[in-house]
Amino acid sequence: MNKELIAEVERDIEVELRKQEAIEEVTTTKVLNAFKKFKVNESHLNGTTGYGYNDFGRDTIEEMYAEIFHTEDALVRNQFISGTHTISTTLFGILRPGDIVLSINGKPYDTLDEVIGIRENPSSLAAYGIKYEQIDLLEGNKFDIEKIKERVSKKDIKLVIMQRSRGYAYRNAFLIEEMEEAIKTVKEACPTTYVMVDNCYGEFTDIKEPTDIGADVAVGSLIKNIGGGIAPTGGYIVGKKELIDLISDRYSAPGLGKEGGATFDFNRKVLQGLFMAPHIVTEAKKVGIFAARLLEKLGYEVSPKYNERRSDIVQMVKLNDPDKLIKFCQGIQSNSAIDSAVTLEACDMPGYESKIVMASGSFTSGSSIEISCDGPVRPPYVAYLQGGLTYTYGKIAVIDAVELLEK
């Protein structure tokens, strides 16, 4: 690729990269203070087997998560296999037959369709008599504050859910201020309605988290931002103690709650990943900024633009062509540390209605923070690029993927 173009892109984005580093300093301080407050030492790195009772390290990790997210309690476990699993456990923990759950940003992420019952499944919330409603976003992908207020004011909604990141929707991630306005609207309309935020891809992208602005519970995956590219699996849930108690009984069994759950060698990895996460998230955002400016200069529609604020690590590229979508993902895969020789094809995947093409040549299977690029093979054929353990590595992968795309 033209070296002058690359140099021009890097000059254009220099100020934006410095902005990300300023956020990193705040989030790193927050994480480091938690390590210091709980006096983390070598004994915390050890794990347990069997029932996993009296796991000193695991319990301290959960105290640290509650401290970082400014919540009453937390559940951080290697038994969660994905963000979808963690969200599902949260929903089934909080909701009961006859309850109503309301999504205020339209339909949630594709893999929740069968969890909720949007697509039929005998184990869904709908199968248990839990009702689902949604309020679509306004033009410009803004929350419909008036409709939210009107619906929640009826005081029969048990749980309001929102998704911080874009998922496979063609919109930007919600900024902290946008979520804060929506949460405030819910709480003013009915103080007893709980609010849950799907925080996947959003952790440490800003100096505040959803639980700092009124969310009762926030949920995420450890093989995304907060695992720092080191945690090998798992998920976290942070929030009010009364909700974490309910969710913990669903995670394990009624009466067992948080007391069990063997960690093996998990504690060291999740602590190291947490320590690295603010920096790794910053590197991933830098990769997205570089990709946005480069592709924009080449005439592609991108979101967010290189100089727009970011509330997740995802960079969208609108390609308008299924072959281009697959080709771009292939370019990322061929520049991955693991499985670079694999030739990607679109295929059916569990939980998705459309065929998916997914580049994820990562040390941890399915990790989004290392570097990945995927998208549903349906119009307008958008590639969702995320991650990059280092800016340099991500830049190299993006340049090669763009060269393949432009051939």
C-alpha cells in the first residue's frame, strides 16, 4: 500500500490517539487502586478444585470488580462460556413467570433471540411465561425518551434492558451520557424497575461505566475487553447485592449461590487480564481509529468516524457486497497469529439466523479483543472489526486486509 497514504492517515489521527491515552490513564488508575485496596498478593493467584469452597482469590476478584464498577456485589466466574450465557443467566435470575422485560434500543443482539423467545425455543423466557416488549430507536439511533417514559410509567415492567455496543445493528455504541438520560427516565417513571446493561465491548472505553450512571446491573464477557487478552474464558456480572444473589442462585443452584465454583488456574489469568485491560482496550480503539480513517480515505462508509467519540471497541465498515465482506474478513484472518492459513467461508453458527463470516485467529478461541472481524451475510454487508492487542499488530492486519479488499 502507498506509504504516503499511511503516513497521512497517521498524521490525521495523532490527536485522537492521544485522547484515548488520556482515558487509559484514568481507567488504569481505577484498576490499580483496586489491586492496592485489596492488597493482592501471590496467594490470590492460586485456584481451587472440586466444589471450589473457600476460594480466597476468587472472592477477592469479585470484591475488586464491585470496587471498579462501584457496585454492591459482583459475580466473576470461569463457568460462564460467553457473553450470551452471562446475559441469559442474568435474565433468568431476575425474571419470574408473568414478568415483563422491555428492551429500549430495539431488538437485542442476534444470539439473544432464542433466549428471549423472539425465535421459538422451548427453553426461552417466553416458554416460562415471561413477556418481552421493545421500543425501537428514533431516527439517528437515539433513545425514544418519551415512549420509554410513557411505557415504564405503567409500573408493570420488571426489567429494562439496553445494549451498549452495536451488535450487528448499524449504529454507534451508546455514549455514557445517552445511557444516563435513558436510565434516569426509567427511574423517574418507576423507581422499582430494574435496569440491566449489556456492557460487552464497552468496558474501559470511557472513564465511567453504566453502573456509575444508575444501571442496577451490568454484564460482560472476559474474552472481550476486561479480560485483557489473557483471561481464557468467563464472564462477569456487577450490580446490586439483591440482584447478584438471585443471579448467583441461577448460576449455580438455589441455596448454593456464590459459595462454590472451582477456579483451577483461572485466578492468576483473570487478575493479570484485568490489570492489562485498560491498556489493551486503548490499543484496540487505536486500531479502530486507524482503520476508520484509512477506509474513509479510500471511499468506504465507516462508523464511527476516526474523530468521533467511542463507547466500544467495534469499528464498522459498510461494504455493500457479500464478496467484499468475506474478502475483508479473510484479510484479517490471514494476518492473525493463530490459524493464518485458514480460508474463511460464511456458515451457519449457533444462535444466529443469518450465515456469519468470522475472522478470529486468536490464542483464546472466539476472543474479540485480540483482533477479529465478522459480520452477518445480509445487506448492507457490514464488517465489524474489533480488537488488537497492540496498535502496531492491528495496523499491519488492517493494511493487509484493505489491500486484499482493493484488489
